[in-house]
Amino acid sequence: MGTAQDQFAVGGMSCSFCAESIRKAYDRTDGVDDVDVSLAHEEVRVRYDDGAVSEVELKDTLRDLGYTIRDPDKRERFREQQNELESGKRRLALAGGASVVTAALMLWMIVVRGRFESASLAMDLATLGLALGTMFGPGRYILEKATQSLRRGIFNQHVLLEAGAFAGLLGGVLGLTIFPDFPTVHFFAVSVFVTTYHVLSEYTSLLVRTRASQAVQDLLDLRPDTARRVADDGTVDEVAVDDLAVGDRVRIKPGESVPVDGVVLEGRSAVDESVATGESIPEEKRPGDEVIGGSVTQTGTLLVEATATGSDAFLNRVAREIEAARATKPGIVRLADRVLRYFVPGVLLIAGLSFLFWLVVPAVWLGGPFGTEPNVRRGAFAALAVLVLGYPCALGMATPLALIRGGGAAANRGVLLRSADAFQILPDIDRVVLDKTGTITVGEPSVAEIVSLATETDEADVLAAAATAEAFSEHPLANAVLGRADERGVRYDDPETFDSVTGKGVRASVDGADVLVGKPDWLAAEGIDVSGAAEEVEHLQSRGLTVSGVTRAGELIGLVGIGDEIKADAAATVRRLRAADITPVMITGDDERTAEAVADDVGIERVMADILPDEKRDEIGRLQESGHRVAMVGDGINDAPALTQADVGTAIGAGTDIAIESADVVLVGERLGGVMDAYEIGRESYRKTRQNLLGAFAFNGVGVAAATTGLVHPVFAMIAMVLSVSVVLANSFAGQLLSGEGVNAAFAVREDRSAERSTDESSTAATIPARDREK
């Protein structure tokens, strides 16, 4: 018994009102110490005393409010979201159909009212049926949410909508039974229209979220969840990774992910540990070396003994870091949130006072300008018009519409904006922290420089000798050499003999001569004089390159410097950041020399090197504590905690699934320039959002004040509400449609991507050895 903590994935949240309602409900629950509600991630995290309240009761609170608890498995969660979207679509179709029929009846009423009394009564009853059908059919879920909110003393948008809908229903019934001069059909129509508008607003928000999730789902590359466990007698069985225990032995073949943290018992292999260290050059592993869960073997088979599983494993420790960062991520307080906190109670109070005013004041103001008896009709008109004009439909649509507009423009440029928060924060960003491997650089080894050392030997000769010797090697550095040879059209043949010395280099026989390619210290141990190239080796290593010497017949003929190639648009992106008064910072797990070399090439002055995953998050936090708004750009598991901690986390779409899930912005593909595209689109979209909110607040303020006079007909109030939404729509999309911005951007990006695909295809083909392409 004591303090416990649970985190739930919640379905059904559509706006900040929903988040505020959940927060209030838990604040009023005995035993709950603290609650964090993330509308962007649709998650609720609750800290509570498990002696006073149980997890079941916490979940029941969410369900009572009308929200659903989604499956923690993200694949099941996505299916549930799709089902919610289908349900929303059906509700909208039913409510929309009822609104169309109601509008038609209103028009027909103008023709028949006063001519055919029986037809007029039939239309009144038909409209009543439509009102009841809409409120208790597709709108039933709104009524349930409003009821549960009222039971807890929470006044939100659901309560306000139902107040308006039932006021319209009551006014229509009074017109049918007591006051024949009431516009009965119009009162019933208000109930239909306000319900339909709310269904439309929530469906729009859900549609935006589901489309973003679909794009993210397409990017996810889920790793296998099983491993080959080796028993003491040597038998191998396939088991779930979650079933592994410390001391179990697992067999890992080339190209597979390491399922657990462990130590190598048998075998040798180059292992890509960039998920943890950020280093793109694979690390040679042999018996006694440690391996990290999530890293990838490349050249050999390993037998690994598990040293950490479950919550102690690297990936799970990173997951805890992400959850902690998400829970403590600085909250975004919107202007709408601050106003809406008092808006609903205020509208309800004004509506009630308006009705009482026209009942009481005429009765006590004998002979005055308001009459001498209670004016029920005027009071009813005033109350209903206040509720209709005060319904924050335009307010609720302002941010989603800006998100749709900005999201469409961003998608044309290969940028996925997952969170509405990103729109508000991006214009205030003054620091962009860039990971190195896979973000500034391509993330794969490539030949950066070739140095010829022998007379009558040029770079092509050095590359040909190295490629021939490496032709049978499976090492990633060998693939880099072969790829550069193919790219430059350098001819090379298969060696006559071949031998690989693990962790050091290769030895081959080419045209009867011995050719060695490998580390300079290994070559020296083999009797090759490398002292004359010491200066060149130091120069290449100072640039963060891995150096391989190339010898032929006992003579050092050249050096090959291999490193992580810098992305073509990295330097240009850094210049764009500086032009926008944003300071770029590079953070990496690489050593300082490699990091400084890359930073110099792209123009970054501040570098943080040798940084571990949890330290990345701490560095982001320190920048935030210094008063900076920080965006983080990364692609690996090691970046995920920092992405979550940052004010805006930006993931490279070609990166890992956990990085993508942790981010607010996803750059589809590998283009780094999308960082500035997101910034520019966010700035413009937030400007539109502020304009929309200002217009919506002005409409509600003026509309409610006018409605209190009792001179605003309910239908005119509905028309005014529709016009307010139309103005928000026009402001959000008209400029984009008239200028053809979306179309032009789409064609421009399509041409850029076609060129990129052509380049990528030729580059990919070039990196495949000739023998493999022929196969």
C-alpha cells in the first residue's frame, strides 16, 4: 500500500475541454495525488494512493465520463482508433441527414404555415421527432458525457450543448402546447443543428488525429518479438523475448537484432550499436564483449548470455525515460483554455438571468418601457439565443482547422505534424538540438577520402586494389569501398585468394601479388612500413574518419578514409536556422573529435559529444531551465527521451519506431530541410489560429450581448453561428486555395522527390557489388 502510478491510453478526447474535464474529475477523486493529461498523445497519467483508490476505479472514472481506454499495444490501439472514426462517420451521416431534412421542413413551413393547419402540425411533430432522434440517436454519447460531467460538478462543452438542445426542445414543446405564437419548428431545429455541429466538430478532430496516426503507422518498423534460446543440451527453441531470463543463452544470426542486453560467449561479429551510442561505424564484438539489446549484428553469428531482461534491459530503461519526460514535459496553456475555463458557466448564467429578466422586470416595472406583465416569449428567445450564440463551436473549430490547413501544407513538403501544440511552440523556438548520426549524417559508412602514397599510383588504383581485396568481405566498411568503386566506375575483379582477419582487415592475392587492407597498426604488425604515412593518417583521423591502409606486394600504396557521409542539405539547413535567429546545437554519443569534424563541415559552433541517452534528455532540460524553447531532431532509440523532453520533438521518418512515437513532428524520409519547413508552416498556422480565436471570441461576445435583448430569433442565432464557423473556415483555407499554395507545393515536392528517387536509385545501385547486381 502506498503511492502508485498508472498511465492510460484514452480514446474520445477531441479538444482541450476534454482534457480539462478529465483533469477535474480526477482532482475531485479521493486518493488521487496528481494527474497529467496529454491531449497530443491521448494519454492520462495518474499518481494515487492505492490504499484509497484502485486502478479499476480510476478506469471507471474515465469510462463514466464517456471516454474509452485503449489497448496498450499500439497496433490494437490504432485499430480501435479506426473503429472510432467509423463510428464518428456514421454518427455524422445520421445527424447530417437529420439537419438536411429539418432545413427542408423549415423552408416548406414558410409556404404552408397559415394555409394548411393540419400540415403545419404535422411538420411540428416531424421536427420534434427529428430533434429527439438526433439528440438521443447520434447525439446520445454527448448527452451521456454531459450527464456524467454534471454529476461531478464539471461544466464543459457537452453541458453547454445539451443546455442549448434541451432549451430548444422545451421551447418547441411550449409552442405546441401553451404558446401558439412560438416558432415551434425553429425551436426544434435548434436542437438538431447544435447537436449536428458538435458531432461534426468532434469528427473533424478525430479525423485529423487518425490521419496522423495512419501516416505514423506506415512508418513503423516493428522489431521481432521472439528469440532463439539455446538450452544446455544445445537444442534451440523459439521463445518470446519477454520470457527470457538472466542467464539464458540466445543465438543471433547476421542481420538480426540483439533481443537482450548480454555478453558474447561465442562467435565474432561487427555489431551496429547506433541505437544506443549514435556511432554509425559498427563495433567488432568477440567473446567477453557486452552487447546492447536493439543493436544489429552484421557479419557473424553470436551466442549471447542475457545479463539484463525486463525492466532492467536497455530498451525498457529508455521507455521509462520517455514516460518520465512526457509526464514532466512543459504544458502549453492556450488563450482559449484560459477563457473557456469560465466560458461555459458564464454562458449558462447569462442565459438563466436573461430569461428571469424578461419574466421579472416587466412585472415590477409598471408602465415602463418593458411592458407590464412577464414576457415569456421574449425571455425564451433571449435564453435560447444566448445558448446558441454562446456555444463555442467556432472556438472549438479554430485550432483543428488551423491544424488541418497546416497539416496539409506540411504533408506537401514531407512533414507530418502530429500535435497541435507544435503549431503554438514552433514560432517561439530559439534552440534546435540536432543529433549527428542519421540526422546530420546519412547514418551509413561511406568512403570520404582516398590518399595515394606510391609513385605512379593514383586514387583509382588504390580504390581498385582495395575493392578487389574486399570483394568477398561482408563487413560494412568493405561494402563502403565496393560502393565507391562502383559509383566511380572503377573496375575490380574477384581475388585469387581471400582471408579475413576479424577486427583488423583482409588479406588477398591479386594478380599474384599480396594485397592487405586494414588498420594501420595491424599492417605494421604484418611488417609493412607505415611510418611515412603517419601525418596523413592523423589528418584523416582528426576528421573523424576510420582509416584503412592499402598495401600491394609489401608496399603501402594508399589510405582510405571511411566515415558517415553528411546529408546533402545539412549545411543549407543550418544556414536557414541561423537566418531565422535560431541557434543550432549538435548532440551525439560519438567521441569529441568526430563530432567536431562534422560540426565544422556544416557550420555548427556548439557541440555536445560523448553524451548518453539519459544525458541527452538532461541537456535538453538544462537548456529549457535557462529560458530557451528547444526543438530536438533525432532518429534513434537513444534520442527518444530527449525528443519527448524537448518542447518540440522532431523525428526523422527513416528512423526507429520509438523515436517516431516520441515526436511531435515527423520528417517523412531523410531530408533534414524539413525542420525549417515545419518551423515556417507552424509559424503561419499559429498566426491563423490566433486570428480565428480572436474572431470567434469577438463573435461570441457580441452575439451573447445582443441575444440578451430577446430580439434575436433562434433561427437567426443559428444562422449567425453558422456564419461564424464559415468565417473561421474562410480565414483558414481561402488564402491557400486562392493562391494555389497547396497545389504548387505538391508539384514542387513531387518533382524534388522524383529527382531524389532517381539519385537514390542510382546511388543504391552503385553501392551493390557488380556480382550481386548481376545475380
